[in-house]
Amino acid sequence: MHSAEINVEEVRGALERLTSNASRELFVKQPHWGDAILCGGLLAAAGALKTNAPVEAAHRWFDPKLEAGPRTGGWFWFWTAEAAPALSFYIRTKRPEYLEYARKVIETLETTAVRTPDGAIVPHPPALEVWVDVSYFTAPKMATYGDVVGDRSKIEWAADQILLHAKYLTDPASGLLWHVAYVEKNAHSPCLWARGNSWFSMACAMVLAILDQQDRGPGFRGPDPAESLRTKLDAIESAVVRQLNAVIKLQDESGLWHTVIDRPDSYLEASSAAGFASALGWAIFFRYRGLDLARARTAYVRAINAICSKINANGEFTCVSRQTPPGDFDFYNSIEVGTAPYATGICLGALSNALLRSRDPARKDETNRVWLTKPKQS
């Protein structure tokens, strides 16, 4: 059984172990696209733990890349992921070279990335495939960039990506999302993958947090798109609420979810729990309309407790499914379990936000560019 409340000291201890190990892990393994997510998690942990050591580690990892510039001709997952720490560093330091790094990534997404006829970015051209992960790797970066430079068209573009991914990938029966849609075949991969669903729910929460700001002022360029943005915000909120209500019902008593989320005969997996914890934290705070709030709070506490329990004495976040391309059920259930930098980064973010909110529920989190203002009234 799980406590109805989060044990703040347990969260702090788990986050300290995880942060200490992650600061070393970033430099002692083969490069991975998840390193950028891990770097962002270290920046979040620095704010939550009130220590500069994780920031120093993140700088040591990212600054050599800053000097070289983004490799936008390389593998999609690497260069798109690196826009997030670049933006976080810019928000912290106001150094223009970080913003320029992010600008080059955003410009590539806007101008040269391959898309479906209606505009959804595809990661592995020439195949016209829409991957659920891509919603996370594109939309929050574009929305954050638009927020930073005062360009609402970028924020609206981010909303469009979320809605296009929902269009192609949502299972109409459950509200959950498939892993990949094969556009030219009008088909999709056969399983509802847990971590993929958590990528989408986190992407929605990040974009909603930016779209939901009220005090924009005259600094934003372009025509006032308030009505258009509000319509898209409502559609995103509706999609993620339906998804999260379904996710909550599928949570295991352990606080984790099965790697094929609707198949209890698949193994339990931790990175999806960290992702859902992040999204549920935002959804509860902002009181998303239609969210089953009581069950969401219970699921959130269980998920936070569960991911804390998967951080071992060495500070490793365990029980994580390794890199997972689409396949059939047996394939998903055969993926090796261990540790992975993307999972560590997501977990750092989830625990950091839990710790920050436990101290000050009205605090704004600059690292993730999530403005925690007054919650909407239910």
C-alpha cells in the first residue's frame, strides 16, 4: 500500500542520490540522444536542491557542443533534444549564444524537416511516419522558444504539432496513443506503449503551461491570435485529459505502469512512471478540466513513491526499458531493462517539481519554463 502523501524527505534523498550519480554518468558512457534530457534534468535538480554543482556538470557537457553548433544534419533525436538545454541555459544566463543554438534547431524544424502533407514532422524520412515521441522532441522546444523571444506564431506551431500527433496516433476507443502511425498505409503500430504515451502527456503539459499564460502584453510579434490559441489550448487539454484519465485506471498497485500499458502480462517499467508523474503534477496544479482529480492525485503520489523506490543506493534509476523501436507485443516485452539517460533526466524533472511544489505551491519553475501561477478554479 502507498501513503496518501509524498514523503518530502524521501523525495529529497532520492533526488540527491540521483543527481550525484547523473552528474558523473553524463561523462562516463557512450554519447546518447538522452544525454540532453539528462542535462535538462540536472538543471531542474539544481533549482530544487539549491545547489550549483549540477549546473556546473551540465555546462561541462553542453558548452563544447555550443562552440561547435547543432548538428542538424545528424540523427533527428540528438539535435532536436539539444534545443531544450540550450533554452534552459539561455533562460538562466541570458547569453545570446545559447539562444542562437536553439534558434538554429527551431529554424531547421520549420524550414527543412520533412513533414506529412498536413505538417506533422517525421523523424526518419523518406518514410512518412508519425512517432509519438516526436511530440515531446519538437513542440515544447518550439513553444519555449516562442515564449522567450516573444513570437506567438512559434507557440501556435507547437500547438499544431501536438494536435497533429493526437490526430494520427490517438486510439479512438481508449484515448491512449499508438507508438507510430504509417501515414501512407493508413495504419499504425500494434501496441500502446507506456513510455510513448508519457512522452505525449509531458509534451501536452509543457505546451499548455505556456499557452495558458494570460499576461502577454504588447511585446509579442504578429497579429493577436488569442482566439485561435484558446481553441487549440482547449483541444490539447481535452486530448491529454482523456489520455490521463485512461492512464490513471491502468496504473499498477506498485505505482508503475506496464510497458505495453494495457497489457498486464507485460513487465512493469519505471521511465513511463516518471513521465506520467511529471504530467500529472502539472495537470493537478492547473486543474485540467475533466480530469478525475481525486484519482489523479492518488496516481501522482503512487508514481512519485514508485520512482523513488527505483533509485538504488548508487543513485541509478533502474527498471527502465532501453531504447524501444516499434514492434509487436513480444518485441516490446523483450526489450532489456536497466538504466538510461533519458529516464534519469525525466525522473530528475519529476522529483524536482515534486520537491519544489512541496515547499512553495505557487513557485514558478524557470528551468522548465513552466509558470506555476494561480491554479484554475474547478
